[in-house]
Amino acid sequence: MVWGTNLNLLSNRALSPIFVLIFAMLAAFGIAMAMIVLTLNPPLEDIQQLMLFMISTGAVTIGGVYLLYRRRLIQWFTSLRWTLLTIIILTVVLVFINVFVTAQLMFISEHDLLLTSALLVYGGVIAVISVIFIAGTLIERIELLGNAARRVARGELHTRLSVRGNDELAHLTRMFNNMAEELETVDAQKRALDQTRRDLVAWASHDLRSPLAAVRAMNEAILDGVVDDEVTILRYRQQMQREIEHLGRLIDDLFELAQMDTGHLALERKPTNLRPLIDEALESLAARAAEAQIMLSSTVPADLPTMRLAADKIERVLYNLLDNGLRHTPQGGSIYVDIEKRSEIVLIRVRNTGSTISPEDLPHIFDRFYRGENARTPHRDGQRGAGLGLAITRGFVEAHDGRISVESDAVRGTTFTVALPL
């Protein structure tokens, strides 16, 4: 248990750099001494001098490297090319010093010493040149990343980079592409939200202005005595009541849309039977249907299970779909409500006869403020829609983890299907 705890502590906490350097030096020292002793079998005195020299140079090297690390001296350079070049030159110098001094201690001939030194210088120059070219490749990739970041900062959110390799720079490039993609998505959502707000102002101002103007005109006619017979005054008051009810529905719709947008839509789910909700929705619209000579009917299976629903929201869904059907069903038509129970879902279908939705309008039927080409034409009962009812209906259905769809053709009419999970 203690050993496992210690391993967890080591894995969660980075080792100190000085310990890493010391460990690396001791490992290199052990490997080098083993190779020298096993292959050359030098005298004990030479071994002692060599060990003393290697420990001394190793300690000096570790001290210098640790000083560079702690003081962040490498960061003073203005170019990665110079940083890498300095590192490789420092490495070559350290190797040259260690090998040169070690060769002298081993008493090799002057000829061999010069040859070894020349080979070290040759290898060092090749290493420096190689690093210059390698650094150029890395710097090119970094500059591409920097230029792409500047383009994104200027608003060019479609900017993407091709990912080359599997190193840290490639990983950073992938992260940049993901960031740019997310920024582009957020920007598109922001633009759509701004457009929705502009539509909200335009449509709401129109739908608020029209009933207010009508109410004001009729009220002024009554107050100024322009209208004085009781029949006309009663008709004006009834019309004003309808306009006020329209305003109330519009304000309620806007409030519910705001709740959905902010994620604060409250759903009080309780065990609910759909049959009473359907009966109440049909009963609330029975008078309008009778006036328009439209038949309302429903088919509800006897074994329909109780579901956990927000009854007020589902009743509003049913009312909106039936109200939409009443607005578009011609006189003498029919509206059917059909319930079908499946293994994991319950399907609610609301179908009206005699009217269809054009293929151009079908993809937008659930969009906010979308009312089609002739949407602003008053309906037979004088009521108008703000183009929010079906958008709210979809929001309530999706809040119940359900889905809603629509089909429309000249033979069957228009059918809205709501699928709610059991």
C-alpha cells in the first residue's frame, strides 16, 4: 500500500531537474566506465584519474546546464534557430573537452590525439550545419502557425493548416484547427442569433403595432362619439377583446421563447395520461371548429400508459397543432388526432385535410417567425399568428426528449407527428 502511494506521488509530481541531470550523469558514467574497464583493462591508477576527471567534468556540466535552465538564459535569444544552434554548439564543445582531456589522460600518441580532435571538429561542424537546416524546418512550421493565428485574429475563421508529422508541433496544429473550427461555429451561431434578434424586433414590432393601432382606433371612435349605436359599440368591444387576447398570446410566446433560449424552461413532470389532455385541447377549440364546419375527432388506445410529462406543456403542444390545423383547414374539412403506442415511444399524429404545405416551406415550418407566403392574410376568425406557435411546439417536444416532424401531400393533407419517449 505504501509503495503504491509513493508511485502515485511520483506520477503526480514532476521530478526536480537537478535530480534528473544527476541521474543521467551517473548512468552515463556507469556505462562509460564499464565499457572502458571491460574492453581496455587499464591500470588502477588510470581508472582512478579517469573517474576523477569524469566526475569533475560531469559536475561542471550539470552545474552549467542547470544554471541555464534556472535562469532561462536560452529564452533571451530572438530566434529559435539561434537557440538550437547555441544548444548544439554547447553540446559539441562539451563533447570535445571531455574526449580531448580524456585522450590526454589515457596517454595516446600525439598523432592519434590530433586525429581525434580533427574528427571531433569535423563532426561538430556537420552537427551545426544539420541543426541549421532542421531548425529551418521547425521555424517554417511555427511561422505558418503564427500567420494562421494572425488571420484568425483578423476574422478569417475559415483558416486551416495541413497537419504534418506526429510531433508536438503537429499536435499544436491540430489544436489550432480545432480552435478555429469552434470559433467559426460560435461565430455562425452568433450571426444566426443576431439575425434572430433582428427578426424578433421586426416581426414583434409589426404584430404589436397592428393590434394596438386597431384597439386605439376603435376606442377613440367610441370615446369621440363617432360610433354611438349599441350594436357597433358591442362589435368594436368584441374586436378589441380579440386584439388584446392576440397581444397576450404574442407576449406569452415571446416569454416562453426567451425561457427556451436561456435554458430556463421549467418542466414539472408528473405521471400524466394523454387522454384528458387531448380531450381538453379538442374541447377548447370545439366552438371555433363548429363555426368553421370542421370536424374534430380523436383515436386514443385504451391501454395507453401513464407517462412522466409536463402536462401544461404537452397540452400547449396539442393546442398549437390543433389551432394550426383550424387555421388552414378549409370549411367542411376534418382534423384527426391519432395516438399510437410502440415499444419505447408514443406517437401523436394531428392530421388535417384539404390543405398542404409547399415543399419550399416544409424545411422552415418550425422556424421562428416563419409563416409562409400568405401568412399575414387574416384567417376566417380574424385571428393572426406570429409565426411562433410551431417553434414553441418543437421546443416543448424536444424539452421532453422527443421529436416532431411534418408530412404534407395533396391526398392525405398535412400530418404533424410527435414522438415522446416512454
